[in-house]
Amino acid sequence: MPVNSTPIGEIAAIRMGITLRGRDATRPDPNGSCRMIRIGDVTDHGSLHAGELLQFEPSDPVKPDHFLRAGDILFPNRGLRTAACVFDLPVTNVLVGAQFFILRVNPGAALPAYVAWFLRSDTAAAHFNERRKGTLVQTLQRRDIEELALPLPSLAKQATIVALDALAVQERKLSSKLSQLKSISLQHRLLCAASHS
């Protein structure tokens, strides 16, 4: 039975990250009250490098609604990467800059992790590749996300898809680690063979 689809703009509010003025607006400060997630902090498979977030003190007051909430989806709007992740870090006063769109899914409409998974999918990548504009730096507009048709299976099936994707990511990590260990082991045996020849 075909699954209904709906434009993402109908089930989520989408806005850009904050624009901080001044050359030193995000100068690192280990005692700063805020943290900033940058594009490089988001991995292709949808996780955050939590321990590396920039800590700083804004020069101007920040409105409370600019801070991220648990469940917000972060989507870089510049470059060719189709990365998306759900903000779920146990820290407060976290911001993202205007290089991100922030999606806040309507409660009960879809699981944020499922929407983020779909934004990373080949289907979404093809959609965005047709719409990116720019020469030096390619960018996306908010409507490019709003108009993307999102398949909406049941919440239970969405949860299953998210869980299976997490297992696939873990499998790739383990396979990569195993490959590295095999390479190290082979190099060790070859060096031993060379030194005993």
C-alpha cells in the first residue's frame, strides 16, 4: 500500500540560524556562556561532534528563542553535503549560524530523527542537487526544503527505519575499524618478516 507524502513545510517550521555581527562575534572564550555548532561539527551520517563545540560570549544579547531545543533538526544550507542531524546534546545555550536551517517538527506529525534521516537520503540529495544555486558557494533556499515531499509512514515504522539506519551506521564504523586493525596487523607481520630475513 503506497505511503502518503507531504511537503516538509507542512509539518515543520523552518528558520535560519542566528546572524551575529562583528568580526569577533564568535571569538573563542573558555568561560563563555554560549556554544556554537558549526558545519564541520555535523557528520554525514547525522551525529554531532559534541566535545568540540565552540564556546564563546556573544557581544549582543541573544533572544531565548534563538537557542536550540531538543529535537531541532539542523540542516546545512551551504556547500554540496546533504547532512542533517537532530540536536540532542545535554547542554544549554547552544546556537547555530546562518549557514544552517533549523527545522522544528510539529508534535506528533513525524519523528525528528526520521525527518533528519530522509534529509540525508539519496532522494533528498537528488532534489537538492537540482535546486542549489551559486558558483563559488552553492546554497539552498528555505523553500527548497519546504517543498521536499516527505513519505509519512506510521510513527512506529518511522522509529524502525531510524533504528535500522543507526545499526547500519554502527556497522560501517565497525567495518572501518576492523579494516584499520587488519592493515596494522599486516604491516606488523611484514615488518617482522623483513627484520628476520
